[in-house]
Amino acid sequence: MTQLPPPGQPGRDVAAESQQLDGETEEFAQQIADSVASFLLALREIAREADGSRAISLLLLEISQVLLAGARLGVQQDFEPASEHQPDVGPEADVDELRLRLAEMLGNLDTYSFVFDPYVPEVVAGNLSDDLASIATDLENGLRHFRRGNVREALWWWQFSYVSSWGNLAGAALNALLSVVSHDRLDVDYVSESDQIEAAEAVLDSGRG
């Protein structure tokens, strides 16, 4: 399987860009692609460095930034793909190593609880490592389309997957990471969450010694 895309923006295949887009939409697509590429690169570097204390703060920052890109997609008109059938851009990126590195680095903080739909309140358990890997897969798929010149397809996919999947996962992950920081900064002591709080403090303190 392919790896997450390397840093940089390779030139698009102009011949593959059969769709005519206005300049404003082209610029918007480029901005989203830049945000996505930056997030994927940062996520890969955070996992590689395996610094738990530093990772919490960096993940909080990177997820916040990519969620801004998602929000910009969410308020746009509905994008439509150029054709009914999705162009072939090769296999999905292999994120297994990324997921395992994140899980090992986060340790007890990896598992968290969240409400997937606040209008249908049901608490479910998740793993930050799984969710971040899923977000990376969704974003990377759109980026491959963009880099092949399938700009309409890329915009449609990023928008659709934001609304249906990665936007919710990123929001839940952001809330979990913010909770870790809040417990550490505010010294909140909930007896029912003592194990999670101790784990959070241990991860954050590990980088200060």
C-alpha cells in the first residue's frame, strides 16, 4: 500500500484537469490542499518523534487547524464530482504503522469516550490513534485526487467526508485532547476519572523532567 504523501506540492497533471473551475474555486482548493498536506506531514512527524508530552500540544494545534479547513468546506456550496465514477488514484495510504505509533505513544490516553451525535446522545468509546488514522486516510484520499488534477473530485470528497466522518472524529479528538490539557492546567479532580487524570499528568510530565 502507498505511504502518506511526502511534504511539498508536486505539480498537478494539467492534462488530467478536464473540469473548468473558476479562479476563486481553484484558489480555495489549493488552500485546502495545503492545509491537508500540512496536517498529514505534522501527524507523521508527531508519531515518529514519539514524545508524549509534546504530542498532546501539537495534536491539539494541528487538529484545530485542519478543522478550520473542514469548516470552510462545510459552509461552501455542495461540490459535485466531475463524473459518476471516482477516478482511480491508486490504493489508500497504509496508516497501520502511524496508528500503532500513536497508540504506543498515547498509552492510557488513547481510549476515550464521546457522543457521536449530540442530538441522539449515546456515549461511545473511541481510540485517538484509530480516529487520527481514519482522518488521515480520508484527507489523503482527497489529496491524491487533487495532485492528479481531479480538483472537483478532491473538493467533493473532502467536503463529503468532513460532513460524514472526519469532521466529527476530529472534533471528538480535539475535545479529548483539550480535556487532557485542562486536567493538567486546572488540576481538576474527578474521582470517577482519576485513572485518566493520572495518565494525562504522567504523559505531560514526562516531557518536563
